[in-house]
Amino acid sequence: MLDKLNIVKQRFDEISDLIIQPDIIADQKRYVKINKEYKDLKAIMDQREIYVNLINTIEEANEIIADGSDAEMVEMAKMELEESKEALPALEEKIRFMLVPKDPEDAKNCVVEVRAGTGGDEASIFAGDLYRMYTKYCASKGWSTSIVNSNEGTSGGFKEIIFEVSGEDVYGTLKFEAGVHRVQRVPQTETQGRVHTSAATVMVLPEAEEFDVELDMTEVRIERTTSTGPGGQSVNTTYSAIKLHHEPTGMIVSCQDQKSSHKNLEKALKVLRSRLYELELAKKMEADSAKRKSMVSSGDRSAKIRTYNYPQGRVTDHRINLTLYDLQNIVNGDIQKILDELQLVENTEKMKESDDLL
């Protein structure tokens, strides 16, 4: 373990030197990349320090016990030895997880798209419930959310809602939410009290920086229209709503959330870049057999990943066969325990892959 950590320390020392070089600071793309690596390695170095101290404590305690000349010191050394040996396995496991190569996309902000699927009005209401669940979760993490575009359902909720999430390691956390979510409950419109099944699809795209995707604006047709739906004085009066048509792919992105046409264009371009970037990532994942086999982040949008069953008060994540009887808290944003389990499974898979490579 210490040998591996010493190799990481060599790289950390290199990065610490690079990050203060003027030519690196002047190159924004390179500086952002190196600064991210520095932060990741610093976290490992902090754990290395704890690990080294623990190993030294064990060695010193063994020496005192072997010497045996001071009974009181021997007793204290035995206690320290026991405590240190108890703490060691958990720390080693933590470091092993930290040494698993990270996906560079995980640190990015993301764009989340929630769309009502089968189930009519009830599906739109459920899409609204999912949006509310995510915004509450993001607020609990100190992340900020901002709506890009929305299309409201006839009985509440949304036929479609697109929003940005900004914060620390956002994509690496929310990427597990991509897929089909099902709800089983008695709709408000149901008079017979029968349970219906509805669905909504969630897409999570890593937000593309300008230098991640070179967007040729000659291939983008910009359409300016008046905003529609509920709103203030600017609705239906000013041409602030933006619709982008990306000719090579046929992608269409709309944004009318802001009163300013310029801000709507900025947001729409961000979503377009993220969708194009995700297309490239999907191609990479196709080529990467290890990632394609991953059970928790396959990227398959048609895969049914989770069911929210209201009559039984349970939520089941089908990828890892996890069932929690805590539906009310979960739909109110308490999804961390599910995400932790999914992260654990992915990290375990990655550790097996890295062990196979060694």
C-alpha cells in the first residue's frame, strides 16, 4: 500500500510544481485540468499522512512492548497497538477506493432532462415529482439548479423539464439517475382507486466546456420567438425565446426561461454542447467493453432503473436489487443512501478491473 502511495506522492510533487508555473497558469484548459488533478491527489496525500502515522504508531508500540522495561508504557503501547490495528483495515479500504482511477467527467456540472413517458397526465405529474426530488436533493448538497426550459403538463407537472446543476462532483453523483423511472400509485383522476403505472425518462449529461466541444456556429440555425406559457409581461411580447437547430445531427434545443434573449441563447448553447459531448462519450463507452458491462451506469436510456411504489411505500432500484421502505423521504430528496450504494457497486467493479490489470 505504501509503495503505491509513494508513487502517487511523486506525481503530487510534480503537479505541485507545475501548478505554479506561469505558462500553465496562462493556458486555461491545461490549468483547469492540472488544478483538478492537484485537488484529487491532495485528498489522497491527506490519507497517506494518516496511514503513515498509523504504521509508525504500530511500529513504535511493538518496540515498546518488545522492550518491556516500563510496565506502564507497555500497557499504553498495547492499547495504542490495538486501536491502530483496528483502524488500519478501514483506512486501507478507503485508500484503495481513492486509488481507483476517476472518470474525468465526474467532476463536471451537468444538465438534467426529465421527460414524461407512458401514462398521460399522471406521467407529467410524476416528471414534476422527480424534478422536485432532484432540486431538494441538490439544495441539501449546496448545489445550485437553474431551469433551462420546461413544457408544463395539462394537469400539473411537466411534459419535459431541462435544468442545469452546478456544484462539486455533480455529474459523478447524478449520472446514476439516468434511465427510466416508474411510479405505481392511484392517480388523482382515478375514481375506482386502481393503481396505475406511469413512467418518466431521466437523462443526465456532463456539462461541456467550450474547449470540450468545438461548435461550428455555421451549422446552427438560431430561431427567435416569443415565450409561451405562464409568466410576466415579457411573455408573448418580446422575441426572447431561443430555438437552436443543429443541422448535422437534427438536434433541437429550446430555452425561454430567461427574459433576456442573450441569456437564453447562452443556456441553449450550453445544452447543445452537452448533448453533442454526450454523443461522443457514448461512442467511447461503446468502444470500452469494461464500461459497457458496468451494471450501474450503462447509459442505456431505455433501461428501467427504479420503481416508486406508493401503496407499499417502497422504492426499488432494479440495477442492484435494493429496496427501501422509505418512499416519502426519498421523493422529498433523500436519495443519498441509494446513490451511495450505486457508487459502492461501481467502485467495486472498477477495483476488480484495476486488480485484473495489475
